[in-house]
Amino acid sequence: MKLNRENIFKKHKWLKEQNRPFIISSDYDGFICASFLSHYFNWNLVGYYDYNSIWLSDYAIKNKQDIIWVDLNILPKTGKSIGGHIVSINNELPKGFSSSCNPNVLGKLTNNDFKNKFPFSTLIFLFWLHDISIKNNDIEKLLILHSDNTWMKIQKYSQNIEKWTKILNNYSWGPLLKNINTIEFEKKIDMYLYPKLIDLKIDTKFSKLTSNHLNIKSREIHINPAWDTDVMLKLFNLFAVHIGWTPPELPKIIKRINGKKNRIEINKISKIGLNNFLSKEKVFSYAIISPFELSYTIFNQFSKE
């Protein structure tokens, strides 16, 4: 199987459009995607979502059907999103995802294919979609491969990485993937990238994965839009200085909608069917986070329609 860019663009024309309003995941992955989309397509950042709460600007509230949800997977049929979680159980896929662009959906992967799931970040999927290559810049490469812990996945899941570079063909993967599984690369992570993130006073947590050579634990960055405005600005400036991307303007948030995040075992969903479960619980967004478990969010203000 190989994915075809032109077929994807025909189905999801909004991927190539200019000046689209968008909401991002409120973590490192979302913010680096925001810089990319602002720089290349002049997209307008209008809010944030952390799978617990949604922060909305006035524009987002008044134009909700125009919004693109980036590095996210939302269920409403009117919503358009681009993200990389597995969302199908036993080949059952909700109609809401027909308007969204997800490499696992395009590849028809389900909870039974978890070890073969899309291994890259949403950012790198955008790189492939628009055939944009990285420059010969060490810090740029570190910043890009930090999204969704991609550098560590390259080390740990080499067979799946190789498989997906063939699925996402007609792209120059060499500059991005070369020499990642080396002590030299890990030293750059430890000596250059992590100190820069720490200097920004960003709250980081360690992931479960550990690097192959220096036993480095990858740092996960989560941003609270309620009080981390200075962190957002510093992060966008970091991307501007080292990658050359024009930073997006921060939206003026006027409303926060709080949801409820839950987890459930997949075998319980299988008994009643995925669509029945989603409809009964009025799920707004969800992701299959392991072969055995699904994480989902509900809001009183939203329904799956």
C-alpha cells in the first residue's frame, strides 16, 4: 500500500487552502504544527484543546463549522481534523471521520494493527503531504523530531518506520532520518535541545520510552492556555529563530468549555459496537491509546452530530 498525495488533496481540499482558522492540541506537537501552518499557509490560530477542555476565541465561537482541528481527532461530522491516532475498532469506523485526514484511517488500520500504526508526528505527516524537506540545520532537526517523540520512535520501531517511509513515498526521508540511532544524536538532544526547552521554563514530564545509547527519557511538554501565554510566545519564537517559521498570533480566548475525560477497555466496546458506544456516551473525541484501551472525552455542550 502507498498513499497518494493528490488523492488526499482531492478528498480534503482544505489541506491546501490559505487562511483557514484552526485549533491545536495544547502541547509541543500542536504548537509546532501551528508555526508550520501559520508560516506556509497563513492559517489563523483560534483556540486550543487538551482533551479535557477547549479554549475558544470569539472567532472560533462564531465560525465553528470552518475550524480545522490540528493534531487532534474529533468526532462531529461537521468537524475537519488532521491527526494520527488509531480510531477504528474491528473495522468499524464512525462517519464523522470521513471529513478528517488521518494516515491510520487512510491505511485502514484498526485496534488490531496497533504495532503497525502511523509512527510519525502530525508535523511530519504535513511535511510529507506538502513535500517540504528540512534544511541542513541540527537544531531544526532536533526541534522537528522532538514532536511526538519521533526521534525515539525511529530508534525503537525501525521496521515500522521503514514500512511507513514506503507508504509515504515520493519524499526525501534521508535528511530527516539519518544518524538518529547514534550516541552523537542523543548527545545533541541532551546538550542542545533539552537545555533550550528547560530555559523556556516549560513544564515537562518524562515519557516511558528511553533512548538506546544514553538512556535519555524523552520530555513531553504540555501547555495550559489559561496561564502559559509567555511559554507559548517563547516556544513560537524558538521555532522562528531556529527553523525560520513566522509565528502565529495568539488568539484572545474568551471562553473555556470543560469536558470529562474517561478510559474504557476495548473489549467492553466490542460487545456493543463502536458506533453504539460513541452515540450512547455522546463522545466528542477519542483515541485508541493501546491495543486494549480507548480514551475519550465528552462535553455537555456538544454532541456527535
